[in-house]
Amino acid sequence: MQGYRTPLFGNLPPVIKNLLIANIVVFLADQLISRKMGFELGNWLALHNFQSDYFSPIQIVTYMFMHGNVAHIFFNMFALVMFGRVLEQVWGGKRFLIFYLVTGIGAALCQNVVGYITLAGFHDEIAAFISAPDPELFTRLIRSNLDHPAKWVNDLINEYTASPDNAQLRGLAVQTATKLFSEFANVPTVGASGAVFGVLLAFGMMFPNVQLMLIFPPIPIKAKWFVLGYGLIELMAVIVPNANDNVAHFAHLGGMLFGFLLIRYWNKRIDTNGDIFI
């Protein structure tokens, strides 16, 4: 008799199923409202830095349901189904949902704290320039924070350097520096990746010796090494950053960190009480 295999997306546990539905609905709504109607849903739901005018506390949850494009949501949801369904079956829906939300919120906090520290240093540079405008300070400010300044910015640098006493150029340089800080502060973070990385870590901790099959290269690997490899890749991306990859690596590491801490906390309660009550 031919063996039966459950379809990949069949018989999904309820929390996984509802998370999939919620993410897809918000993604489609964003595509319709933001792209077709001109209303930027991301200004309200995407995660903005604490220093941004768009920041709202609710964003530390809602950003998990926003995604940038089809590939972004597909790979996040695929990983959620692949690894999360097993965790929900083992833990139960309530505990899995708590874990998912805690890791996602933890990822948001890590991303924003690092962003706040980075922006604080940037803000100090701008404040120093505004208090004592100088072409050399302006040039250093632009070159150290923009890899590829627009042509008009380069032209401004050259003109201001040639005419440092020109009040109009000085005012334009101050406006440019202020606008640059605002643009940096308003860069949003979206996606369920932080929570998904937490789920990935949990799977590796609970089922360390389960064999996974990689796509590239197509070789088997134990879950613990797969998770460790992903963690090291994210760590290296933080140590040697690439300004053009547009990936929230601190959020990924934050999701794994909070997932690890929560699992250790739950395990400690098991050791102490013999059971977990959530």
C-alpha cells in the first residue's frame, strides 16, 4: 500500500494558520492601500525608530505583519510553517503564540535600541555642525553617512568648500544635514523575520539532531548546526556591515536572543516546579 504523507500546508495548527492569514491579509491590504490609493500604511504599522515622528508603541507588534515584497513574505511564512508547526504541536497554541510574540517584540526592541544609539551619535555630529557650520564638518558628515551621495549633494559640498562664507550655501548645508537625520530616523523595519529566527532557534534547541535538507547545496545537516550557522551569518553581518543589504540583522539576532532566554526561563520553571503554568 502506498504510504500517506501530509501535504506541506495541510492540517496546519490553528495559531500557525491564523498567523499566515493575518500576514497575507495585511500584505495585500498594504499593496492595495499604499501602492494603489497612495495612503502609506507603513507609516502607521511599520516599526520606526524611537526618534522618528512616525514612531508608535503599537508598531513593536504590527511591524511583524508588514512585508516589503512577495519574496519577503513567502520565505518568512515558509519558514514559519516548516519549523513553527512542530513547535505548536509540541507546546500547544497558547505557548507557541506567546513565544512568537515575545521573540518578535524582542527583535523590535533590539533593532530600535541599536538604531537609537546609532542615531544619537549621528545627531551629535549634526548638532556640532549646526552650532558651528563649516565646510569640512559638512563634508565629513556626508561622506561618513552616505556611501553614494546624490549629485546635487556633491555639488553642494564643492560649492560650500569653495565659498565657506556664503550664507545661502551655509543655510542649504544646514537644511540638508537636518533632512538627512530625519530620513535616517524614518527608515522603517518590517517583517516577521525576528520572530521566525526565534522559532528557528527553538526548533534547533528542541530537536538538535533532526536532519534538514538544504537547497543550496543539497546536503543534509542537523538542525543544531543549521541554526548555529544562521546565527553566525547574522553575527558576521553585524560585525562587517553592508550598508546596501537592507536587512535588519540586529532584529534577527534579537529574536534568537529572546527566544533563547524564554526557553531557558521555561526550562528553569520545569526544573523548579516540575511543570509550567502559562
